[in-house]
Amino acid sequence: MEFRDNEAIYLQIAGFVSENIMLGKWPIGQKIPSVRELAVELQVNPNTVVRTYEFLQNREVIANKRGIGFFATDNALEKIKSYRKERFLKQELPEFFRNIYLLNISLDEIANRFEDFKNENFK
């Protein structure tokens, strides 16, 4: 995983975990990687993964079953989508709008490219 400088690593890892849940790679009800496993996979300090998992637990995306491990909650998809949508609308969309305005990109061109993107990546 390539980390960006403009966002805390634990939040980037939270995004990674959330995306794996949303894409069904880590299904609801099945164990997700342990702190140690994910730290090794992403080559980060285990304390960073602990912080990530605490962040996701506070948002009710994952739950710790003591002695067994971490699992995606039954309403994880709703919680992830809600959080990511709010974050996107407040942080990323204004920058996107700024760029399409400055570059004089039409909404029709955006719509066409979005359809192409969906067809190439999600069908």
C-alpha cells in the first residue's frame, strides 16, 4: 500500500479496511486480519493498526470478539458509506468542483467518463 503524505496513516488504513469490506473481500461475519497480520501485510507498526481498529470500532464498522478477533459488524456497509459519503462531500468534492471549473470541464464530459469508469471497473 502506498501511503499519502496529506492524511494520517491510520485513516488511510481505515480506508483500506473499509474498502475491503465494501468490496466483499472481507465479508460481514467473517474474521478480518488481526492487528499483527495487517501490520505485517502493510509494513506498518502494529500500534498504527490498533489505532485504525479503534477508530473503526468507534464508528461501529468492526467489533472485537474477545479472544477470537475482529469482525465486520452487521451494519458495517451502512456505517462505511455514511462516513465516506460525508467525508467526500465535505473534503473532496469542493476540490473536484474547483478543478472542473478552472479546467472548464463540462458535466456531460464528467458523466461520460464516469460511465466509462463504471463499465471498466465494476462490470
